[in-house]
Amino acid sequence: MPISVSRILQQRPKIPFEIKGIKTFRRFWHALCRPILEMFCMQFVEEVMQSALVHPLSEKAHLPVVDETNIDAFLIPGSGEPANAVLFFTGDPKQRPQADDVAVVLPQLLQAFSGRLRGALIGRAAEEKLKSRFNVVAMPSLVVTRREHPVGVLGNICDWSEYIEKISVWLSPDAPVMVAPGGPKAGIVRPGREIKR
């Protein structure tokens, strides 16, 4: 949430600009400085909480954090890399506590499918832009892809056996890719013009 000093000033009583004595200083501190400092601290805590999942995974499991600018480069496998990848859409950890559970499971899945699957974290700012492309409906989600095409999505937390079963099927070279969301489009053709809906 962006910090708005004008909003704080509107909510707090007017203060004199001439500070004389300790009582006036205390009023000044409680009216203006303390709320601004508290907002800065709250914003810092929110940023740390949002990255509490991403940082350990990217550091310990060596998972890259991708966004809309570099996702395509990540999905194209390098020499000797598997064509399949798993993308972790975390969602807001404060609203979606299951993200912690999925963050624990993801490194284990990468180890279980070692050599067949590589992983990446979707940056929080890019999640909204990328979720429709990868058919993500619920957060947190793991999306299994073959190159740039999604082949399956696992929303929220699942049983270990479900992860293993579904990902094994999706890693098959003949597994069908998912179709982008959107229903059939109707078109009306009239002489001289075409109307699409």
C-alpha cells in the first residue's frame, strides 16, 4: 500500500509549525512523525512477508524468479535441460497460507523428477498478468509446462500421491497441452460485413 503523507495529515489534528517546549514536541511527534514511521515499518514488514516464500526457494533451491519479461527465455530449455518446467504461482501469502505448504513440496517434487523437470517462481508483480496465459485459477498453483505450453495445473495443496501421479502423466511427451481459456466465439456473417462476438 503506498504511503500517503497527505492522508495522515488529514486524519491527524493540525499542529503548530513552531515547536516550543517538550509538550509541543510530543504533540508534534504523536500527530505526525509517529504515524509516518509506523506506516514505513508496516510497508517494510509487508514486503518482507511477501518475499518470505520467494527468497528461501530462490536461494536454497536455486530457483529463478521469472516475470512477463523473461518467462519465454526461461521456458525455452537450454542444452541438456529438460523441456518440462514447473512454475510456482504463490499468490499473497497473507491471504493464501497454503503457499507455505506448496513452497515446502516444490523442492521435493523437483528432486523426485530430477532431470525431467526444472522449476521457477513467478514474481508476485507478474502473477496477475501471467495467470490467464497458464490457466491458473486458484492460488497457490503449480503449472507444469512443455516448453511454452501448459500441460497441467495443480491448485492449492495436494496429496503427495496426486502430485506424483499427475506430474508423471504430464511429463509424457504425448501429453496434450492445455488450451487457453475462453469459450467458443460466435460469428455472424451478413452480406458486406462480419460481426464477431
